Amino acid sequence: GDSVTQMEGPVTLSEEAFLTINCTYTATGYPSLFWYVQYPGEGLQLLLKATKADDKGSNKGFEATYRKETTSFHLEKGSVQVSDSAVYFCALRPSGAGSYQLTFGKGTKLSVIP
Amino acid sequence: EPEVTQTPSHQVTQMGQEVILRCVPISNHLYFYWYRQILGQKVEFLVSFYNNEISEKSEIFDDQFSVERPDGSNFTLKIRSTKLEDSAMYFCASSRFEGQGTHEQYFGPGTRLTVT
């Protein structure tokens, strides 16, 4: 079945450091790929998405590129802020018609220190 | 900005009791979902619901679980006879109908269920 693997956390960075959170997936065809973020005490919020190979999703300074050849969707940000401290989840939605369930990775907790 | 709401935020129940978790999806959304996250584990899909019936369900969603849209605004998850292993955070989500689109899902803040 479909699966998502993302790097283990927690990740601790200093403010303005470069962030990479690795995400790889296993699925047939061309799934849609997502990054969700969960701030303390809140629900999951969609951060960015990509629906086909070589698409780049971006939002709030975060980027991720859909790489079909490496089945990856790594999250990057050039300069993190304290307010980026949260748990980040990589997820996929299958390419088949009528299937909308999301498969998530385990989540990576990011802490940014001043 | 419209959002998905869930009540209660925390529910404590004894093993064997029935619980109902409530969600109010975004008003113009037509697809509804339940997910759960056991502490330290992945967020797992339970069930999706469209047009007043279950659209998809996972292996986790066995006979002790049921979902309902009792009126035009609420979407509920019932666990008939809770077990210790049902302790988890339960997330509700909703999405618009988009045909072959991405069905971007909007999540609620979750209900933490503790079974003792």
C-alpha cells in the first residue's frame, strides 16, 4: 500500500538557519503530495501542495518540489523563524479517481531557537 | 476565515463506554473525513463520507465505529464500546467537491480521547 517516510525529529535550529525536512513516498502512479503544519494546540493546516511531477509548491517561504524520479517531496526554507516552530507532516493522496484519503508520515517536530 | 470545529477538545471515558465525537465542517464542503493519531504514531485515515454515505474506510474502521451527519451542520464519529487502544487524537476534516481536483482537506483542532 501507499506509504510516506519522513525524517525523524525533533529538529532544532537557530533562527535564520536553513531548513530541510526529507520526505519520500511509495505509491503507484502520480499521487498528489502535501505538506501540513501543526502549531501547538491547533489542527493540521495545509502548508503547500504539488499535484504532478516537477511541480513546486510554495507558501510562507517554504518550498517543496515533486520529484518523481526519486519519489521525494522535501520541504525547505532558506531562513527559519521562531514562529516556524511546529510539527510538519508530509502526506500523499492517491492518483486513483474517487480516492481522497490522505496517507501521512509520522511528522517532524521543528524547534527554532532565537 | 471559515474553519472546522470539533467538540469536546478532550474526552475521558471508561473502557466499554460509548463516545460520540462531534465536528462542524466548513459550511459549503461536501466531503467529510475522520483521522486519528495515536500518541507518537502517524496520522491514520479512518473514513470519508459523501452524499450521506461512507465513501471510503480503512481497516481500522470496524463495526465498533460509525459516522453520521444528523443535521445540516454536524458530522459525528461514534465509538460503540471503547477500548484502551482507542485512546488517540481524533481529527475531523472537510473538503469541497472538486471532481478530479486535489480535494484540499481542512482539519479541525482535534479531540483527545482518553480511555481508562
